[in-house]
Amino acid sequence: MSKTDAVDVAERVHKAAIRMLRAARVADASTGLSAPKLSALSVLVFGGAMSLSALAKAEQVTAPTMSKLVGDLEAEGLVAKRADKTDKR
């Protein structure tokens, strides 16, 4: 592949990525959820059930911040908390 061809491919990929990001932004806005809530939901959907601490680590936030986010998501009926059988807290 020539340098000109590589630049052309890179430009087309960039344009496609920009269009995709714009479409995702519109779709995200239509949910009425904040970016942090959508991000946490995405981690749960694709990663499966996990502890609050694991979710906080994945999202790079503190445990209290994630606890608040998950509490809000639970109140909206989007997630359900369940007790961990191995954690007696």
C-alpha cells in the first residue's frame, strides 16, 4: 500500500469514526441518562454482574461515587442489587 493510499484510508476511517461518535452522542442523549450512568451500565451489560468495588475500579471512581450511581440506577429500575453470599457485610 502506498503512502497516498494509507492516508486516504486513514481519512475515511476518521470520517466514519466521527459520524459514529455523533450518532452515539445523539442516541445517548435520547436515553435521558448521564454519561457516568450509561458508562456503568455498559460495563455491567458487557462484563456481567460484579461488586460495587469492582465496578468502581472499572469506572475509575471511588466506591461511594459508584454506590450513589448504582443506587440511582436501581431507583430507575435499570439494575438490581443482590447480596454476595461470600460477603457477610
